[in-house]
Amino acid sequence: MARLSLGLDFSTQSLTAKLLDIDAREEVFSHTLDYIKDERLRGLGIRNDFIVPPRVPGEADQPPELFFKSLDLMLSDLKAEGPRISDILVINNSSQQHGHVYLNRNAPDIFSSLNKEAPDEIKDLTSLMTGALAYGTAPIWRTSNTVDQANFVRDFLGGQERMILLSGSNAPLRFTGAVVRRVGEEFPGAYRATYKVQLISSLITALFTGNSDVPIDFGNASGMSLMNYRRKVWSRDLVKATAYGLPGGGKALKAKLPGLVAPEGMVGTIARYFVKKYGLNPNCQIAAGSGDNPQTKVLVKGNLLSLGTSLVNMVATDGKTLDMNGFANAMYDGVARPFMFGCRTNGAMVWDRIRADYGMKKEVYKPAEEVLRKSAPGSYLFFWQPENESFPCSSQLGQTRIDYQEPGFKADYSGIIDSSLTAVYFHSKNFTRETGEPLYVSGGAAGSREIMRRAAAIWNRPAVPVEKGGAALGAAVAGAYAFFQCRQEPVDIESLTSEILKKKKPVNPRPEDVAAYHGPDGYIKRFREAEEKRITSL
């Protein structure tokens, strides 16, 4: 009998599963459901940008039914196509950070029904779980209509410094607390009806265990603006500020928050629904789960640059380092190691939009790669922020060309990549140190030799692409680590990840490229001057 760890990543665009043989230290199965392309997920209301139509600008919600139905479909596919499903002994999940749901007072009974002796009457999770929702949608990380709420909480506490010292972050718009406050203000009836606020990651563990009160891991809770970062407990002051003027005040909001637990902690065993319907092992353990950034960071000890829908720079820290400028956020990864991350909302999704504007399909990369190869690094300055930005905090910005006027694919595409990567590098300087250690790079764009060339030069250090796997693989690895710990079997997380994660050949910085970015009149200097005029003044 193999011993398998299942990692699930509920991302913005898809659900991905990774199965890991924890003794052989190798991935044995991978499967992805695309929310748009999978015909079985039609009719849930999401559009091509993966959110339901916003009622106001800056609102970004997904239907909770998307998570319920995709989980059922994934387990059905896994049972039909994967290794023996009864060999799965631990399940861990990654979910888009800050996303959350509002459960009503029926939730405890509805969730516990998944553990009934005869759950055959439960046809699927969607038909059962909609009765547990106090608010019809799940706000996700792309939310940006919370300026007033974030400002209120920060000012209530006395300003930016105290906000950062308490929470590790400067009340970002997308963080859960600001969104909860907005929901409470705009929809007080739904807020009053809320029994528990669960992050998407803890919603999944609540399903797997049949327990609506399952705790949230303190790694993902770092992205809520409600937890004392250093003490790893709900902050009375943050909760009070967030709930001031809402029904019931701070006391009511505190009651709506589950407990806190370490990311690698076990929170229960698999509910009978999943055992009977899919054949999962009745002794399968459920790990606490975490956000996509914490689970991705599990895979490397050092610094990791994720080139995904958003661009995320994750830097290992001592747990005390904070970015007092307020651009970056302090977190804990899926095995409880502290790190800082800067998240640029307008990331690879914008790169895709540029390519689409010039008639290229999402999956066709060769022409874009050829254009980059012919364009010298650091040649073009091009800004575009279709969405409000958090790294650094700034408003939407239309397509802005610096030092050239005529649109063209070569200039626009190489320019947006250079400016995006430079923004992440420059605004990370407050919590990073100059080093020759490798910069690990994940995400689909890590497969581009020319993008890796630019990253190596901008950071002036070897850039090492790591195999695709991301948060799903990180969740599977963290699940295996939790499994070993639970059984008191000796395990070293760094040895575990080094055996599992396949690293490719480093891309070393070229001296001429480094000079183009870092020289006295190089790209980084020109970028800073242009950004000060066009971004920070907004």
C-alpha cells in the first residue's frame, strides 16, 4: 500500500490536484479543472475574467458553488483516473488568499450531516451547502472597493505604523478584514445572519471534516488584518476597529471568527460523505490548509518569485522584519516559517492581455518569446494598471508609454514585462538584502528563457526555474510534513522539498543586462523617475 498526500489548489482560474507518494518522494498524479473550459462547471455565473459581474467597480466575487462543485468533480475524476484513492492518507489544500465565505446559523447542522451514518441522501455538495450561506458570494483577492473601510481601520488604530506593528501589513484593500467591514456596512442583514466567517482554505477543511467551526491556520490569517502577527492570536484592537459601528461591534465579530491553528496542524479526519461517495480512506487525516502564497512558499527555503496572475515576491525573514513603508505583507508559510511578500496585482494577467490585444491566443507563446529575444532588456518603459495596485498602493492607470508614442507589440510587451518585474524588485528593497543566493522562480512564465533572463539581471543573481506545481504541490508537501509529524516519524522539511521539487538549470545574469538595468542612467533609475510622476502621485 502506497502512502499518498493529496494537495488541492483552489486558485482564481482553476482547481489543481497533486498526489504525492510521501515515501518515494515523488509526484504520482496531477489533474486540473479549468473553471471556464470545463463544461461541467457552466451555469455558475462566472465570466471570462473568472468573477461574477460586479455590482460596483472594484468588487470581485466568485460563487461559493464553484468551490463545492469543483471539489466534487475533482474527487470524481481522481477516483476514475488516478491511483488508488484509498491510499490517500492526508489531504491538504491551498486556496486563493484573502478569499472568504459567510456561513449562517444552519451551517453547523448542515456540515455535520456530512458525517451521518447514511449520507447517501446527499447528492452533491452544492445542493447541500447553499443552505449554509449567509451571503451569496465569496469575495476574493481581487477586491479593491474597500478604500474607505481600510482607511477607517488604519485611522482608528492611530495610523500606518501601529497598523503594521499589529498586523504585519498596512490594511491592504483586498485583505479580509476590510471586505468584512464593507459587507457589514452594505449588507447588515447578511452580516447579522453570519455565524462564522471562513477563509476559502478553511471552508475546504470544513467540508472535508464536516465541521463548520474548523479553525483557520495562522499563516492564512495573516492576510486578514485581524490577527496579531507576532503573537498569532486574534487582535482585540484590530477586531474592534474593523467592527466599529457594525451590528454587535467587536464582540459580535470576534464570535464570527473561528479559532487559530498552526498551518501544519491536523484538524480532523475525513467525513463519511467522501468515504462512501469516493472511496477515500476513513482514516485519512485533514491538514489545516492555507493560502496560495503560504503553500507556494513551502517549496523553497530562500526567496521565491511567483510569476502568476499576480506577481508575488516571497522573502524568508526572521519573523520580526516588517515593511514599515506598508508595501509588503508579513506572513507564515504552510509549515509555519515566517516570510514577507509583496504582491503586484497587475501581473502576468496583464502580460496576457497585451498579447491578446495583438491577436495572440493565451496558449501561444512562441511569437512573444521571439519578440523578447529581439528586444534588448531595459529598452522600453510601459506602464499599465487595469486594476488598483497594492505594490505600491496606487490607482488604476491606463496604458502609458514613456519615451515612445506609437503602440507596437515589441515595445509594449517587452516594456510591460520590464516595468512589472522592476516594480516588484524595487519595492521589495525594504525587506530584502542583496545576495548572490539563487532566486527561485515559479509560475508559467518561468518557462520563458527571455523572462528569466530579465529577472536574473534585475535581481542580479542566478534565477532558477522550479518545476510547475506551485501551490498544489506545496500543499501536498506540507500535508506530507504534517502527516509525518502527526505520526512522530522523523522528517526534515528542507530535505523533503529538495527531493521532491525539481529545479532546472540556473539562468545567470549577463553583465551587459545588469548594466542596462543598474547602470547610472539605467532602466531602474528611469523607472523610478517615471513612476514618481505617473504612479505615486495618483
